[in-house]
Amino acid sequence: MEHNEVWKVALGEIELQISRPNFLTWFRNTSLLGKKEGIAVVALPNTFAKEWVENKYGKIVLRALRGIDETTKRVDYVVNGDYKMPAVKEKPSVNVRLASSEQLGFPEFKIDPETNLNPRYGFNTFVVGKSNELAYTACMAIADVVGSKYNPLFIYGGVGVGKTHLIQAVGNEIKNRYQNQIKVKYVPSEKFTNDVIAGIRTKRMEAVKEKYRLIDVLIVDDIQFITGKGTTEEEFFHTFNALYENNKQIIISSDRPPNFTPTLHERLKSRFAGGMTIGIDYPDYELRMAVLKGKVQEKRYSLDESYLKIIAAKANKNLRELEGLLNQIIFYQQNKGELNNKVVEQLINQNLQEPSRNANPTEIINCVAEFYDIAPIDLMGRCRKKELVAPRQIAMYLLRDVLSLSYPAIGEKLGKRDHTTAIYACEKVGESINKNHKLNQDILMIKDMVSKS
């Protein structure tokens, strides 16, 4: 493939791994200049963008390029027009090698190979608010008495609410406090699945079992991705039992509670229910402001507080979105001119627009049914049990809110009901959202599911 074709493929992979505002901010007007002796050279429009992408997304870029060409060993970043590709036989000097080593010395690259933990995730950098206070307290308690309290701990919440930060923070706390005397391992569910697959393929499953069952603290991120994968789920079940029976600590994260994960085996649901299950809600305004102020301080940058208030008021979904918008506003101020409230609002509105997609009524109904662990046909039925009426009304509300369907069309989709029923449901849910925090969180999570379906 030509360089521009390779970069297009890589950008497609990168876009899947970061928020839409961050992708538009940092990867627009970038290019792949070429590759020599395993070194890929990526050009960015200015020095600030070069430093930010290099620092923040270097690992993601390298992984994307290596996925296309395994011979890629390193990525160098340059400003457009400031670089010439070296000759094939040219050897880098000692100073160049040292510089390259330093380029890889960012937090994302300092993953502890023994624990898989990223040291940048700590309790000291985790901002606590009403939405995550209970989960934070439970994790702190686990660090004090490993294995004997809140075991297993199951933390759930939507995208970008801080689950990964928190569960890695407790791992780092245990590792540092007990000076590696307690063996900690952080494992994304994808990694666990790949280990099981490799063990089966190479006929070394016993080695895989030993690897995980000698751990004192097992932290599994995004457990929902192993559900429905028979052999992987079976192996996790046995690993869970072996650790639990030996009083080893287990910490798990997911995008939803165990009972709302239909494909999760009942045996695992039962095991998880024996510990502590805690949700992290989407951040409230006060937490969003605290996070923004912390990020500005971390970047050693000065930004008018009125701009932070606008960001916090409008970006109410998750913390990744919040940081992406902050980055774009800082980038604008440094490269395009002075800011004012109107410009900030325009930048936010532009980047909060969801990418166009063809959501349809069936997808929304199915997502509501999956979230509440009921059959889609029951949403359209005539049964008026409480556990069906509320999800049915939420489905009607989302058909109106997401697709702007007419009330008669909504009634038709949900069991050929009269349009007045749809009007009542939409108005009731709409009024309740601002009063019922849990309902608001549920609807945001269902919208996340719809956007991914």
C-alpha cells in the first residue's frame, strides 16, 4: 500500500480507540511521510500537536501501524516540512538513539510488565465526587485488608466514567504499599481471552491456569467482553473459584451490572452477587468542574474559569469527552487566536454532535430489552406488570428523543398502542429524568448501547 493508504487504515483503527473530539482535534491534517528500517515517520501540522500526539497517543499509533505492518518498530513525529527521510543504510547516532528512548518514556509506555498496571493511575489523581464516592471508598478499603473485604468487588458504569483508573489505582496502591509482596495482575478481558486461545492452540492450558491461579489480586477490566465465549468464560469461572477459595482478592469492571448482562452465565452472576456490586454514575457538574481544573493544572496551562464552566455544563456524558473538549479549546487558543464564550460554545457544539448513523426503532427496542434483561416481544405485549411498563415507557421516550418519531408511529412500534399512550409515556419519562438520577443514568447507558449497535 502507498503511505497515504496505510495512514488511512491506521486512522480508522485509531478512531475506534479514542473519543471523537480527541480524534478530530489531534489527527486531522496528519500524514505518514514514509518508513525506513522499521521507523515510521508521522507528520503533524505544528509543534504543539506533535508533542501532544507523541505524548498522549504514541502507543495507540504504534499499535495501529504495527497491525498493518509488523516490521514497524518505532514511530517518529515531526512537524510538516521539518524532516527528511534518512538513507536506508544511514545509522542513527548515539544521541539519536537516546532521544528515541526518551520519546518512549511517557506514562503510557511505562506499563509494569509484571502487573500490567499503568503507574499514572493512582488514588492521588482520581477525582472523587458523588457519582464515584462509594466505589472509591470500597477500593481504599480493599487496599487496607486485601482479600477479606468486598470480595469480589464488581464495579460497573458507562464509558469514560473512570472505572479503569479506579481499579488500576487500587492495584498500584497494593503493589506499592506491600512492596510487591502481594502479587497483583491487571488483565483486560481481551488479554485473558487471547491467553486462553493461545493456550488451547499451543496445548499449554496448564501454563495459562498456573499463570492466573498464582495471583493474589486479580483485576479484570471489561468483563462483558468474555460473556458468550464458552471456553473463555468456563476458564474464567474455574480461575475465579480457585482464587476465591484461597481468599485471593478479585476486582472486576463492566459496563453494566451482572444481572443486566444477559449472556453472562448464571454461575458467574451468582459468584459476583456474593461480593460487593457498586455502580459509578456519569459525573455531576461539580465533579466535571473539579476534573477540568485538575487537568488544566496538570497541563500547567491558564484558561479562564468561565470557559471551564461552559465545558462542564455542556459535556455531561463522560470524562473522556470532557478532556477531549478541553484539549481542543486549548489547541484553538494556542494556534488560532483569542477565545470568548461564543467561540467556546461553538467549538463544543461542533464536537458534541454524534457521528451520523442509521439507528432504527428495532435497535432501540432491542437495546432497552437487553438492558433490562427482558424479551423484546414483552415490550410490545399487553402485560402491565411494573417490571415491563417502565422499560416500555423508556423505549417510547427514546424512540421520540433519538429518532424524533411521531407519537402515532411510536404507538404503532410498541404493540399498536394509541398515540395518547405514547404522549403520556414520553412526558412522564421526560419529567422524571431531572428528578430521578438513576433513571437518567439508565437512559444515558442505553443510548451508549444504541450508538454501538
